[in-house]
Amino acid sequence: MKVDAIDTPEVRLVGAAADSIGRECYAVGGYVRDIFLGRHSKDIDFVTIGSGIEVAEAVAATLGKGTSLNVFRNFGTAQVKRGATELEFVGARKESYSRDSRKPIVEDGTLEEDLSRRDFTINALAVRVNHSHFGELTDLFGGIADMKAGIIRTPLDPDVTFSDDPLRMMRAIRFATQLDFKIFPDTFEAIRRNAERISIISRERIADELTKIMKSATPSTGWRLLADCGLLKLIFPELAAMRGVEVVKGRGHKDNFQHTLEVLDKVAAKSDDVWLRWAALLHDIAKPVTKRWDDSIGWTFHNHNFVGGKMVPRIFRAMKLPMNDKMKFVAKMVDLHMRPIALVEDEVTDSAVRRLISDAGDDINSLMTLCEADITSKNTEKVKRHLENFAHVREKMTELEERDHIRNFQPPVNGQEIMEMFGLEPTREVGMLKAAVKEAILDGIIPNEREAALKFVIEKAAESGLQPVG
């Protein structure tokens, strides 16, 4: 079988460079897979029979000025970069593993040995790039048939594949999620049997795979697979604890795990923001620890939003996710996600909307997207009513923001000015006066304007016997 789509100037150039030093050379892996799947891939991996570094050096010499060559002799690999294109080169090899490490013992090998060590059949494809036999496909393990069938399967015994390199279990789930493929039953059972082996994989590598799952069109697919194969309880026990329904006196709460995945997919359909997607995944994360049974009202999850917001930094730290403004954003979304819902269930007052805008700041639209996705009731009338109320809240937010400029606002009179006005040192009274101004603006008692704020401070201070100095 010939692969016509491989016929590009850069691939022809690599083939010519390989021919110039008498090396067989093949494009392999994801680049070849993506040709058949109609996906764009700017990076190309090449396998050569013999030294891949020598071919990379020949390619870099041919490309000339503006080309960078990076050689990693300890690994027998090299990278050639020119513009946005990256070309990776390695000699064909075979691998063996020790039980307590995913770092292989590497030896020179044949093309067949090289392809057999790859993770999945869809990635074990090679296309010849030498002038002789250019475009000729090698498919030793049925990768094309598996792509057509939408199957993720290992080339060799899956127990050996996953025991040797347990990260491949995460990759199987990630590819199934990204490509909307099914994991072959024997392969999935092997993941289940080898799940405990994930303990030798670094948290950073696991986080990288989870991020790719979260960026997929339907991220819930990956999280369900992680739960079903037993990996979830090992890498994210807090989320695994949300699975299932507890029944007391004939009354069960909803399955919070399934609800969470519904919310996640609804957010994913509206936003590519991966951190808002993480907020969706974590919005009810504290429900297992706040769950209580009350004979008078049934199941309760009091303050799960507040407790969940406090859990986010610990979860991010454990999972090696970034401990920066991204984490703070997720924590804020989790903490605030009940506010708009409580707002629409009561009367939508100007004061409550102002406070919501002030607390959410520039993240208010993200918060509203999360809250709208959080309505997963099967009662269509209830959903319709809630969404109409949310639309009303959005209208009122726009109106109040245009009029009062509440988002990210600071009171027009600051603490330093208050101290100077009344000849005060930094004291509790200064903080109370500053807070009173902010509350008055949020409650609509005074406009968000300096003159009104100054007058209010003087009147409020007078109630405590304070008078302006000078």
C-alpha cells in the first residue's frame, strides 16, 4: 500500500538525505496515524535502520542556514527544527524493562522490533521515505484496520505492554477520548489488571495526560474510563469518592460523579478554557465530605462549595497542576458556584447582583457559564425556568455594570484618606469605615462616586463621635 499524502518537500528532503548516507528511513507514529485520520500534525518522527543521529546531521546540513540541530547521544536521538516544523530522528531499537522502572534498556533493533515496542497498533505504522519504495506502508499489527474500526489495541501482549510502561494505560484512555475510539476489551482488562503499576509514573506525566483528556471534545469519556478500569481511585481518590448513590429510608441522593461529568461536558461544549473545565470537574468535589442525612429534609451537602474551594489547592499540589493564578481561578469558581443559583431561586435584587459582580470580578462570565451547565435536572420545565432566570441575571449584570462600574472596584475613598481625614492611626475604625463605604455602594445606598463616598464616610464617622480634622 502506498501513502500519497506523505509526499511533501520536507519528507522528500529527509529521504534524499538518508539515501546520501545509505540509510533506510521511515516516517512513523503519530504523523502517519494522523494522515489516515485527517488530522494535522506539524511534527514528524523518523526511524532509521542504523544511526538516526547521522541522518539528522545530513538533513540539517541539507537545510542549511536557519536550521537548528539538537543531538541527544545518550538516547541515540536527534531533533532538527526549521520554522514551525520539528523533525525527530532515532535508530530502530528494541527495549527491555526492569520491574521497578519505566526506563528501558535499549539496543539496536530491526524495523519490526521497533514497531512492536510501540504503545498501540494505530501508532505502529511506518512509511518508507527513501527514493526507492517511497510512500510504501508497513503495517505489521493491523493498525489501519483498527483505525477504521475505531479501536485502541496494543501490538503485543497488553499485560507486558502496560507492565513495562504503565503510562501507556493513561495514553490508551487519552487516545480513546481524543479520537472517540473504543479500547479493545482485552486491552481494557489488562489496564484493569495492571492499574496498581501506575504508582511508578510521576505525577507530572499523569497530569500531562489528564490535561490532554480535559482538552478533548468530550472529556467525560476519559474520566469514565479511568473510573471503570480502577485508575481513578489511585490517581484522584477525591473524585472517585463521588461515585455511587447512598440510600437512607428509601431516599437516595443523585450520583454526584455522573452529575459532575454532565456538567463538565456542558462546559466543554461552551468553552475551550481548560481551567474552567477543571472548575466544572471540581465544583462538587466536597460533596462526599459534607454529605449528611437529616430526617426532616433528607440528604444535605451544606457548605460544599466553600469546603471544595479550600480543597482545590491541596488537590492541585498533589496532582502537580500549576500552583498559580490558574489554581486560584478554579478555587474561586468552586467557591462561588452556588451564588448565582441561590440568587435565581430568590428574588434577583440589585444588591445581590452587585455583590456577585464584585466578588467574581473579570471571571463573572466564566462563573455564569459554569452555573448554567450545573442545571442537569431531567425536569425540562425546571431547567427552562432556571435558564430563563440566569438570562435575567445576565441582563441585570450588564445594566448594573454599565451604571455602577462594580467589577473589580475599590471604594472611591481608601484607608489612607480616611486616616488623614480623621487624624487616625491604622486602627479597627479605619477598616470598618472603609468596609461601610463598600457595603453602601453594593447595597445601592450611595452611587459608586467619590463625592458621595466622602459624604457617607463623614456621616458614618459622626455616629462614632469622629469628626474631620482641620
